[in-house]
Amino acid sequence: MEYLKNPQDKAIEDKLQILTDAAKYDVACTSSGVDRPGDGKSIGSCVAAGICHSFSGDGRCISLLKILLTNECVYDCKYCRNRNSSDIPRATFTPEEVCTLTMEFYRRNYIEGLFLSSGIIGSPTFTMELIYRTVWLLRNRYRFNGYVHVKAIPGAAPEAIEQTGYLVDRMSVNLELPTAEGLRSLAPNKHRKSILTPMRQIQNGIQINRGDLVLYRNAPKFVGGGQSTQMIIGATPESDYQIINVAENLYRKFELKRVFYSAFVNVTGDKSLPALPGGPPLLREHRLYQADWLLRFYGFRAEELLDEKRPFFNVMLDPKEDWAVRHLERFPVEINRAPIEELLRVPGIGVKSARRIVAARRSGSLAFGDLKKIGVVLKRALYFITCNGRMMYPVKLDEDSIVRGLTSEKDRVQFGSDGMSYRQLSLFDDAAFTRPVTVQERQQAAVGQL
């Protein structure tokens, strides 16, 4: 770091290495959801689109300084690298050190905001008060106007959480594990009620503040970017059906902005944790994120995607494709007449492309070439749509054949370089032979002699 000039700064660098590494397992940070322009008095601003290695509306990559205040912890959660029984280097920042790092990194254009989490040092309330002190200094003494996301500490005094909420843009309370049973088995010091209580407090605070902002123009914002949470996937035996139902309830009952899913990584070697012969369940994590997107933006319900008879997502198909091939009675969908709710159920049609279809067809009838320009992924959508009553390619509405077309390179419709022309793979596809097929062989095949 360029600003390191004395032994005290060197100590900060050592802490930074320890506490940034300790923070990498916390994935619950996201785009801010807050627009706050510079006010001419403070340093920095806040853009709603994209935080933490994401992208803003103008294409910029935006990043956060993501650290723990401390990796000391009074708890002994079996899955956590920072558990009090772990033999690892320990470090704790002072509030002033976090402010110094944030400002120095910001001035060098390394970051545009701060994501601050923490282990539990002393007690939950003491830790939350340290976080509050840090953010208060950052906002008032250092005049930092950029994005700040902090963790609300379960079990902390409500006053400390409320005070912090008026200084930050987003707060999150980690659910840790999907069910109370999982929490009892792997995190005996934590309780579901102590996690849900601050989550409810933040929700109520946001709702009250929303009314205050309507009544009072200069009322301070309380957690303007909303709240999020995180669940560890694969450490306990819950099914995808249970996990996605928990997520749906969190969105409905607590109005969360995001639920994050973190594939379990055994970093402690505890014998009570599951073995991972195939490594962390990354594909499962990916499927849960895809399903989560369907819940939030596509109008799906958890019970439509999975049930007790089918409790896990298909590894071969994404959740939307899997739902579509199991409900072929609803297809094909006519592009030029279907309401947007039906278009959103078609694999290969996203939220933006569905809106573009609805807008474009007001001016005239759409063809498949128009859909490609709009952004529809035709290699997935062609099995489920018609344009003016015709399918792009003669497809049999049969679950097995569509699944083969979606998953098998051999059975997939082969598009040309223009993305529109196609050919059906035949028995005599040239790629399958070392020599050209003769005219005689083609004639024999045509009359069934080969």
C-alpha cells in the first residue's frame, strides 16, 4: 500500500490481510439499490446499479472494501473458520483504522464503498456498538458519502441496530442455515429467534421510515437499500424444496431484497460436517440462484418448481426449462398474442426481452428474426413458441425429445452463423464419418435397405 509509512501502518496492513481473507466466505453483499449524488460537502456518492465486483448502468466495474471488523468470536459454529476453537491468526481493527482504510482506498479509486461484517467480540451488543462507532466516524468525521453495507449482529440491543440503520445503505442478518434444526446441530450458540428478531426490526424500521419520508422531506433514511441474508447450502441435509420455501417466506414475510446461497466449504475439518467428495455443491448453488430469480422476477412460486416428491432441482436443466418440459400442456405460446405473464414462463425469454416483445408487437406482427434482435435465446425458446401460428422448426411436443434437444449436442438444432438458419442432424451427418456418404447409400437409406 502506497500510504504505509510507519510501523503502525504496517500493523494495519497485516490486519488487512487477515480480515479480508476471513471475510471471503460472506457472500451477502450486492448492488446498493440506493442513488445518492454527491452533495458538494462530503466525499463520494452512491449509484444504485452494482456494487462489489458488479457493473453500473454506464458499464463501470464497481467494488467494495470487504472486511471483518474482527475475526475474534465467542461462538463455536462448527462450519465457521473463525470459530473460537480454530487455531488461526486473530486480528481486530479499531473504528479509526477501518475509516482510514476506506478513505485511502477510495481516494485511489480502488473502491466505491464498504462492506463491514464481524465476528462477535465480547458480546453482540458490544460488537454492534463498535460497528456503529465505525460508520458514525466514517459519515461524520471523514464525511464519506459512499455506499456502506454492514451486518446487523443477532442478539444485539435494538437501539444499537436502529442507530446504525440511519447511517448505512444496506444491512443484512445472516440466517446461516435454512432450518432451526440445522442451526441447533452446527451452531448451538445461535438461535433462530435471535436471528429473525433484528430482521423484523429492520423491516419495521424501513416501513416506518418510508412513511416519514412522505411526511417529512428531510427525514433521514433508514437502511435505504433494504436488507439481505445468506444461507449455507450443503452443510445440513435440507432439500432444495425446503430451501426455496424458506427463501420464498423470507421475501414475503420480511420483504428482503436478496437471499444469497453459499455452497458449503469444509474449512474447519470438523468430523460432524459432511464429506465433500465432489467438492463444494456449486451446481446446486447455481440452480438455487436460478430458482430464486424466478421467484423474484418471473412470477413463479416455490411449489410450482419443486414438491415433496421431487425435492431437488434437475442437474441437467435449469429450473425454468425443467418446469416447462413438465407442463407442455401450456405450450406452444403464441408470441404475438400471449400476455407478458405467459411470455415470462418461456425458456429463453427474460424480463427485458418479454417487455420488448410486448412493446414491439404494438407496431406489427413479430417473426423469429425479430425475436433474435430483441434478445430471445432461440435455441431454447424454439421448442415452446410460435410466431403467427407457426413454429420455427418442426418440433414434437414430447418431453423426452425436447429434453434431448436442450441437453444433448447431438440432438440439438444446429444454427448457422447468422443465428437463424438451421439444419436438422441427419443419420448421415458428415461429422460422424471419415469418408463422404455415397449416392447409393443415400438411396438405400431412403427405401429402408440400410
